[in-house]
Amino acid sequence: MKKFLTFLFISAGIFGISMTTNAQKIGYISADEIIQLMPEAATVQSQLDQYQQSLYQNAQEKQQALNDAIQKFLKDSATLSASMKEVRRNDLQKQQQELAGESQRIQDLFAQKRQELSAPIQKKLQDAIEAVAKENSYTYIMPKEALIVMPPGNDIGPLVIKKLGLKQPAATAAPAKP
């Protein structure tokens, strides 16, 4: 009986040790909230706004050039030969088709520019998240937006903000208790 109890206590001890060594620490973070605190984000947004404005300005100039060409064609069509009318009509149709795809082209160029300008900020944030996770023994870091219930103690946002040297945002009011 004594051997059985000794075996039981040793087994329970080993089981308890293995359970604590296999415990996984899970944290969460709202990357978007932290990116908005980064000064680089304001610079990127300003650059993106300027780029978008230049793309739209270019599209408006193309539209105006097409409208002017159509007006000129209508004005000159009485004096043009049938073959010349056909050539100009085909040219105008080609310009209209190019302009029809301009909106998609603008969206594609803008998305590409946003990715290009945001990549360094995202890398800086990712590196800080990984460093905080390692320093604080987190096994997993989840996006806050993917969670429904989360204990406030597992939010690594403040640690990442500190790691990046950013100013902590003003505390929001605590939710009312039912």
C-alpha cells in the first residue's frame, strides 16, 4: 500500500509539472490602434492622400481631353471625308475604352502604393510584437478583432507601445457594470 501511495504522489507530481511546463500563454493586440499612434502612419497617410489626388487629377485631365476631342470631332465632322471620320471615330472609341478602365487602374495603383508605404510600419510593429512576446513568454498573439472575450491582462498593446517608444493613449472610460 505504501508503494502504491508513493507511486500515486510521484505520478501526480510529474503530471503537475508537465502541465505547468506545457501551459501556453496567449495574448492579443489591436495592431490598427497602435499603427495609428505611430508618427510614421500620419506621414504615410499624407503621402497616400497626395498620390490619390494626383491619380484623380490625371484621370480628370484625360476625361477633359476626350471631351475636347469629341467636341472637335463634332465641329469638324462636316468638313471631314468619310474615311477620316472613321479614323477619328475609332480613335475616340479607343480613348473611351482606355478611360473606362481608368477607375480600376487608379484603385490598383493606389493599393500598390499603400502596400509599399505601409510595409516598413508593419514590419516595425511586427518586430516589436515578436520582441514583447518573447520577453514576456507569450506563445501566441492573436488579433484583438478576432476575439469575442478577452481578459484585459492579456492585452500586450501597452507593452508594444512602450517598446516602440510611443505615447500611451488616454484611458477610455471603464464599461458600466450590470
